[in-house]
Amino acid sequence: MCIKLGKQKCKRALTVWLSFMLALSAIIVAACSGTGENSAKKKSGQVIRIGYQKNGPLLILKERGNLEKRLKPLGITVKWHEFQSGPALLESLNAGNIDFGRTGDSPPIFAQASGSTLKYVAAGKTKYKGSAILVKKNSPIQSIKDLNGKTIGFAKGSSSHYFIVKALDKYGIAFKDIKPAYLQPGDGRVAFEQGKIDAWVVWDPFTADAEISDDARMLTNGKGYTTDRDFFLATSDFLQKHEDIVQIVLEEVQHSSTWANENRDELSEMLSKALGIDKSAMKLAVERRVYGLDKFTPEIINEQQKIADTLYDLKMIPQKVKIKGSVHHFSKKDEAK
């Protein structure tokens, strides 16, 4: 080629060709940086194990299947594990049986107090309207004051645990003055139906289902007692090795949450089928909740720290817990939207 073009022309042609190749390389590098997908491309065969609960944002993500669609081209598989409550989910997270999950506000604090190295990766919206202290419609219990000496069912270490403690404290009732019945939601529902407990502290969709199907009366919701905020958590080990995958999961949680807020009728239908819960009950639960992620602000961290301090002061956890040090901050280019 150079023989035909001549020495000078050949040199110019090679210079143009080299410039073109350098520019093309720069474009390729730019296109392959700054997103979870690009670093995750090297992780073919990787699995992420996600723990979820009924009616949480992760269930919506699971039912829509969008996370699998996004991760499949990267060679990453999603495995889902269902839990009735946050404490059981975090026990599995701490044992390394799952990599990522979502709970209410109290379970992570109990887990931290037990030595867990979990990391908070995102905060969800408050959902206090669906958290409730329930009694039967014909129950003589008319106020929180009437719970003194009564048998109250709730999941130990859950957001409901903190809720009942705060509600009792406001009316000067010590925790020792009630008879706690530590029950997972499924067992709590049976005990409530059979009259084996006087009150039941639980969250949606169990709250809504009991209201619609079991003549339950809401003594109070969580307003003024608890925000009952969602928290998304990951193991330190998985986060250190696969921060990009966690980032993708959070992005898809936000996308599915936006869809949920904009399509409440379709969401109610989908969750009703997935959970086997009456559609009217599911609609009630959906209508009083907003789905989505909030950035970790000092206010949210302080809110969670206040819960931790309260649990310690009440001797419900064995040691003080610091929330701020367990909050993971993504690098700016990878920060969750």
C-alpha cells in the first residue's frame, strides 16, 4: 500500500488511521464506564440471593421480573427467598444464606446488637398507615390504656415490637405489664382469629386482610409512634465484591416502585394473586402506602439512631448500636437514584 501511495501519503494515511482508532477506543471506554452493567459484565455465573417479605417492594420487583431481565444478559442469576418477618430474614443474611434483603426499621438494629456486620444500602418510604394494633370489633378494648395486663401478639424483634413498646410507653404502661406473645404473622393471625390473644400488632397486608376478612378493628396505626420505614440491606462481603450488582437492584427497586405508585389497581390485582389475599384487602393496603427509595439523609439516620437508643434504654438490646457507621455510601458516579 505504502509503495503505491508514496512515503508522505502513506505517513498521512497511517496518522489518520491511528487517530481514528484512538478516538474509537475512547468512545468504547466511555461507553463501558460509570454503570453497574459494565463492571458486572465480567461476572458471568454470579448469583444474587434476595430475601423478601409479602407486600414489600421486593415482592413487586420479583413479580414483575424486571430485575431478571436486566441481569440475565450479564450472566447474573437471581434467587428469591421468602420470609414472614424481618428478624428471620436478617438472621439468614447474617449467616450468609442470602446477600440482600429488605426489612422494617427495628430488625437491623437487633441484628447489629448481635454482632452483624450488615450494611444499610438504601432507605424506603415510611409506611406507618398500614402498621396497626388490632383488636376484634366487639372487643372491650377501646384505647391503648386498656392493653394493660392483656396478651398481645407480635413478631419479636420486628418493627411491630418497637411500635407496641412506644405505644405503651406513651400511656405509662411498662412492657412487663403486658403478656407478650411472640408470633410470626401467620401464627399471629391464627391466634387472633381464635381469640388466644387480646390484640395483634402487625403490618400490611396482614393488617388490611384482618380488617376486611376477620372483623378486626384498628385501635391505632403507627402515626406518632413509628415511621415503620423500609431499609434495604446487604452483607458486607457481597457489597464489597459486587457493589455494582447491588446498585442495579436498587435502580430496579425504584423503577418498580414508580410503576406501583402509578398503577395501583393493577398492583392490587397482581399482589392479590401472588399472596392469595382478597383483592379488596390488597387494595386497602396498596392505597395507604407510597413505594420508593429515599436517600440517606442525616434526618433518616438520626431517626433510626433514636430507635436504636430507645431499644437499648429499655434493655431490649445488649449493647449500644451506631447506625451511621453501618450506612454504605455509593461512590458519586454509582449512587442509587
